[in-house]
Amino acid sequence: MIAEASANLAIELNGVTRRFGKATAVDDLTLRIPQGHTFGLIGPNGAGKSTTIKLLMGILRPQVGYVRILGIDVFAEPSRMKKRVGYVPEVPQMYRWMRVGELIGFCRAFYPTWNDDECARLLDLFALDTGKKVRHLSKGMAAKLSLVLALAHDPEVLILDEPTSGLDPLVREEFLDGVLGAVCKHQRTVLFSSHALEDVHRLADTVGLLYEGRLLLHRGVEELLTSARRIRAVLRDGCLPRYEPPGLVWQHIERREWMLTVSEFTPDLLQTLRKENDLEHLEVMGLNLEELFKDFVKGRKKTT
Amino acid sequence: MTTLLWKDYRLNRGLLLLGIVLLLGPYAAECVLVLYGRWPSWPAAADWSARLLDASFFSLVLSQLTLAVLAGNSIAAERAERSAEFLACLPPSRLQILASKLLLVLLAAGAIWVVHLSITDWVVPTMGTPVASSWEQWGPRSTFVAGTVMLFGASWLGSAVLNSPASATILGIAVALVGGPLLAQVVWALFTSGAREALPFCGMIVGLSVGLLCFLSGSACFLCRAEP
Amino acid sequence: MKIDPSSHVPIYLQIVGEIRAAIDAGVFRPGEMLPSLRVLAADLRVNPNTVQRAYDELEREGIVLPRRGVGLFVADRDTRSARGEAEKTVLAAFQRGVQVGQDAGLPPERIRAVFDQALDQALRKGRTRS
């Protein structure tokens, strides 16, 4: 029963905790991503994004909880899972002494679904020279090769860890084109962690914000942008806010200015805010992903 | 599997080349010496066989270093250059990865013994030199093999738990040259009547058990760990 | 067509705006087919689901019409206009209402509140199709 439900999920982390000594990198994380979805994982440095991805790939074992990809337990059947997953790590650690062609031949042997035509097409698209040694590839070239290796076997799930970090703008575009091609493939699931929130806005259906190993939010990107708002109010002399709206993410009071960010804005909320507080002025503004990210983290920092 | 073996061969190509030099070098050196000694006349068969026997001894001993380095390199090298992480995210199971590394070392060991035995048990007797009886040969040989097993096992364990191939090899050599013989002496003192003949037998037992134990622990470490 | 991924406006709304502007400017003529989902998504470097959402919105507004199995086509001026004209009339009525409110000295929040009140009343009476 559980296995059946899990099979419809591409990625499932259930109550996963991973500690390193006294520090908890991932804290009781539950994340379910259905097939065909594109999920963007964002969060400050040290939030646990890379740890989460390593847990997904089975190169770290959680102390609590389980990890399933395509219904397969990652630690019980790692080989079976890896044949259907493409992975692009943050820093590719491919065999530096191999030539590009040799590396492709090496990886090709392990995947029954390897597509030579697709591989050739991608090598051509990224202008990769098969005779070049991996150690002589530039950072951008190595990143692109890493993507080719992940895509050439037609994976059902694609996992990318900060794929465009450190790449120049031109290479980033090429890389995004490659990933987009993957996103377009029917029923292919993509999970990527990124600091480039613009990339997340472009590519992701849903976004998850990780902070100190916990998921602060998990919502559709466009839904989030449509329903979150920043409100700027001016308080009447000597007055403090009496009523805080539901879904308050973050607030800050300086002199008479009261700035607050809410995650579920409605005109009613505004009405109530006005009614219950002594306000002189009220202004509503939209927020982009970067501002939302900062406000959610700031709001969380205040409470902890 | 062949792909993994190819990769491990390429990773260790330099060491295998060194191994060939250590294996065949003594023979080449002895040949030069015997020719130089008898120049301008051609050396007699007896000279050749004596020299070849000497060479075979040195070759075998030097090749133990090859095995220690190969074993020490096997797991730790990939971990040191981070490619272990790349490999861990590919489909092959940890068992397959380990088996390929083991196979390479076994093939190298096999090659060393084939060369050694061909010289001592085939080439040299063909030259007419009488060879010691089977029992007399295989007694010390068994002890020697046990020593190799201990050397290999300790280096293998070092490779699985330590971070540098060099440390793993040093561990292997330390165990084989110091730890093992000491342990053998202790076992001989404690469990035997004190007869001289029992010492190599103790050495053999100690070598095989320590070697096997180290090999199994090292393999278990690698197989049970999730981290590359 | 350009979209700004750092904007607070969701990309699908940006696309809707861009296409609407392009149609108004005459870049797209009535009867012409909009770019296919994949092509536009690849061009703009966005998730195809986003383009789908934009296209759904345009269809909902009556600006484009679907032709089964082929694609989305720009609606002719009349079809668009009918919807557009109605919206223009409403806009004019609202602008007058806002003017009345401002003349009466009401601040913008009060004017908005009064509008909400009127809409709520109409919805309760069931006169407006929601």
C-alpha cells in the first residue's frame, strides 16, 4: 500500500534527520515531490541543501527516516535507483585522467537506457571535444559534461546541486537550455538546489525553502508570488500595532513605519489590519523571490 | 565489470609498470652480470641456473612491494582524488566496485607467481640443475605466501580506513615485517613446545589469519559505509 | 518578447502582458497562431507549465481562441473588442466613481472599501456572474 503510493511520487523524504556530531544538518525533513514536477530547493548557505541532495543520492545515510526515489528505497536498492536517476553534483569529480570520450564510454556501460543519439546531440550542443582530457576542461565545460552524463541515459529523475554556481552568464544560459530540455520531457522530475533565484523562478513549478535543516515553506512559485505581499504602514503617534495578521512572515518597526510581509494576502486582511490598528497610511507592494527568501529567513531568525 | 576493471587498470597503470620492472629487473640484472662475468665466453648452464635462482628470489621479494602498494592504493587512491564520490553516484554496487579492485591485485599476484614458478620449477630444472624436493620448497613457500597474504590484507584494510594510499602501504609493510613476526614469536612461545620447526608453521598460521581478518574487515568497512 | 525573472510579477502574468501588448501593437494579427508552448518556453528559457498557464489565462480572457490539435490563434478584433469594450465601459464607470469619492474627500483606502462593499452586496444579491 505504502509502496504503491510512493511509486507515484518521484522523490520522497520522510522524517529524515541527519546529524554530524552535535550539529543537525537536516532536521525531521519530510518532502514529497510528484512525478513530472520541477522543484527548486533554496536556502541560505549551510541550510542543509547539499546534505539533502546527498541523502537523496544515497551517499549519506540518515540517522532517522527513509528516502525513496520512484518508490525505491535508496539504501535498500541503490543500484536499481541510480540507473533511473541523473545526478549533477555541485563540483563534478569525474576521472581527470580520462578523455571525454573514454569517460562517456565508461558511464555508458552502466546504464541500460543510455541513448547514443541523445548523447551525441548534447555533446554537439555543448561543443565538447571528445578527445580532450577532463583535467584540461574549463569549469564551464566540466559542468556541461556532467550534465551530458546525467541526461544521456534518459533518467526519470534529474537531481542538480547548485548547477550554475560559478559559471559565466553564457555558460549558465547553455546549461539552463540543457536543463529546460530535460524539464520538457514528459513525466521527468527535476530537483535542483540553487542560489540563483532567477533560475528558480524560470524553471521551478514548486519551491522549497530550507533553513537550518527545516523546510520553512513549500509552495508553487507563481502561487507564492501572487499571494505574498509586503505591507508598509505608518502608525499613529505613540501607537504600537495591536493586531498582527495571520500568515505573518516578518515584521519590522522603525520610528512610525511598520513593515510587514504576509504570505496569504487578501483584501479582507487589509481591512482588518486597518480596523484593528491605529494607522495613518497603508501601502501594499509585491515581492520577488529574493525578497521573499530574505523575509522568510529573517522572520525565522527572530523567532529562534 | 570489465569496464570497472579497465578503470582500475588505468588508475594503477604506473604502479603496474613499476611492478613489471621489479618483477623482471632482477632477472635482467643477473643476466647482465653473468654475461659480464664470463665474457667473452658464453656462461654454462649451471651459471645461468644459479643466477636465475638468485634473481627469482629477489624478484619475488621486490614484487611484494608491488602488491603492498597496489593493495594500499586500491580504495584510498580514489578517495584521495575524490573520484570515489563520482563512482558512488553511478549504478555499480559497492560490491562490484570492490571486486574489480580485488581482481586487479589478484591478477598481479598471479602474474608474479607464474613468472617466479616458471623460472624456478620449469626453466631452471630444464637447465639440468637438481631442484630441492617438493616438501622442502613448499614449506618456506607456504610461509612466504602467508606473509604475502598478511601484507596484502593489512594494506587492504589500511586502504579502506585510512585517507592516503601511502599510509595504507606503510601499515601493510609494518604489519608484515614487524607486527606479524612478533605475533608469530608470541604464538610460538605460548602454544608450542618450543621446537624450532614449529616457528615457520606458527608464522604461516599467523600470516594467513591476520591477513584474512584484515582483508575481511577492510572489505566490510567499504561495503557497509554509505559515504564514498 | 522578454521576461524578467527578478520581478515580483509571476512570469506567466508577464507573458500575458507581453502578448496582449504585442497584439494591441499589431505584432500579432488576428487569425495568426501563437508560438507553440515548447518553442516559446525554450525561447524565453522558462518552464513550459508557465507558458501553459499564460496561454490558459489569455484564452480565459478571450484574447486567443484554441483550434483543436493545432494551437492558439489570436481572436479577431470584434471578439476581443466585445470583451475589451465591456471592460472599457466598466473602467470608465469606476473612474467616475473614484472621482466622486475624491471630490467628497475620501482617502483611497475608503474608496476601495466602498467599492468592495458594493461588489459584496451585488454578489450576495446574485446579480453578478462571478
